[in-house]
Amino acid sequence: MTEPNDAAIVAATAAAWPIARIFITGGSGYVGRNLIRHFVGRGIPVTALARSAKSERVVAELGATPFSGDLLSADLVRGMEGCDVLIHAAADTDHGPGTESQQRVNEEGTEAVFKAARAGSIQRAILLSTESVLADGRPIINVDESHPLPRRPAGSYSRSKAAAERCALSYNGDGMAVIAVRPRFVWGRDDTTALPNLLGAVQSGQFAWISDGDYLTTTIHIANLCHGIELAIARGIGGEIYFLGDEEPVRFRDFVTALMSTQGVKAPEKSVPRPMLRFIAGVGDRLHKLSGGKIAAPLTLQAFATSAVTITLNIGKARRELGYAPIITREAGLAEMAAATRNA
């Protein structure tokens, strides 16, 4: 099943805020590629930042115009010429101990991109954020956008993305509306992030359920995320944050088992207790810090916090203010993936 092409949805969003041209960062990444397909399929021109010849080819093959450079390029304003919308999707998503590179990409990169957008003609800017800005290792249950950021983030990814979110939203106003969207567990066709990591862990023998995987998670199919971002452009209120997700949370084990099944892989039965992993993550982070990075942590609290506890999001605000509703069901998305595997 392909992404629905509902004429009524297209007309409604176009009427709310017509788009002349979109500038996308992270265009060759998983979300970026699908955003290009989504908007090019709507007949909307797209320019995408590309930092390598390979990225330029990917962007061009998808029908967008590549602009050579990176997040800190001095000529970003020139790349945004003729664009009235920015989608900042580029990020360093590593869940390890954290690096200067991650801080530079997620924090300094966001500052540079939104500074360029302010200097250019951008009128609507979307930051692709993450629910991980709330992660501190404890369960996150049915939270809405009013939930405060933790005093002690789980790790570098959570910390740097929270800083990026604050930075982006500080640019709201003076003719540019800035909106942040927070998806959780993006999945679906063309997945080059979550699913490959899961399959790699199975193939290496390192995969194990945490406490049998018996906890809930919010997910979002890539088509639902693209649709939600389009609605955020059309109807989002400047300075606001919106959670986006599939219809209902799902048991982590059930969903991951179904994901693996679409690739013809049977999920292992091995399980480890959550308290033991939480202890290992805490000790590993401390040893890495005390050793100045010489001792590699076998598991970080960042990785634990995003995969080992209940994380469910309340998407009511997106429903009310954006008119958001998922356009593809979890069952249809899984069937699409299984069909693609059979036909590969």
C-alpha cells in the first residue's frame, strides 16, 4: 500500500498556506528522502541541502534541487533563495556517550540554519525534534506538550536536541513562524534507521528483549510523519510544539516482532531484566566520563531511556490545532513493508 493521495487533504492544506518552495536539511536521510517524495509528489518544488556528491545524487534522483554545503556553510541564505518554507530535518542521532560533532551538528547547526532562515525569505519553519528531549530514563506515559524538559537529560542526544529545540523556537516572530514537531519511533518503507539497527542486533546475536518487551510505545509511520509536517506548515501556530504519532500506542515486543517479520526474520526469545540494564547503563556512563572517554560504555543511559521504558505521547493537540489524523494504519504499513520484501 502506498501513501494515500487524498485530494481533500491536499486541498485543505494548500488552502490554509500555499507553499512556493521548500528548503530541506537532511534531504538524503530517511525522513528527508520521504519528505522530498511527499512534497515533490504534491507538485511543490524542493531545494535540499547536500553535503556530498552522493547526497546530491540522491536528492536529484528524488526530484529536488540539491544545494551543496553543510549546516554551517556561510552561504545558506543563498541556498534558501526563493524558498518560503524551511524543514530542518538534519541531526546527529547517535545514542552513544556523545561527541563534539553531535553538539556541533545539533546545536550550532540549528543556530546557523535558523539564522540563515531569518536573514532570508523563510516565512514558515519546521524543526524536526524528538520525544527524546523528555528522556531521562524513567517512563514517559501519555504526556502532552506541556510536560517539562528534565533537569538531567538521559544523554548527549536528548540534551543537544533540547538545546536545538529551544534555539529554533527562539527565532519565532518577526515574520517567521517556527513550529517544532516531536515524532516517536519513525518506521515504514525505506527505513535506514531503526529497522536496520534491530536486524543487525539479531544477526550479531546481541538482541534481547528488555523485561520481555512488555511495555507500550508510541510509533509513527513515515507517511503519517510527512502528512503531519505538511499540516504543521499549513496550520501550525508559531512558537508551538506538536507531538505526532500513529493512532494508538502498541506493546513494544508486538510491534518490533511484526517489524522483523516483514523482513522474514523471527524475533529471538532472549530477555534481560530492566533493573540490570539500568545499572549497566549508569555504570557505563560514569566509567566513560571518569576515564575521559577511554572506556567505552557497553550501554548508555541514552540508549536505555529511548528503548527500555514505556514512552507514549498524547497527540490531542495536533488533532485539535492541525486537524491531524494518521493517513495510514499500522497494519497497512506493515503489509506494505512485507510486500516490498517479497517483491525485492
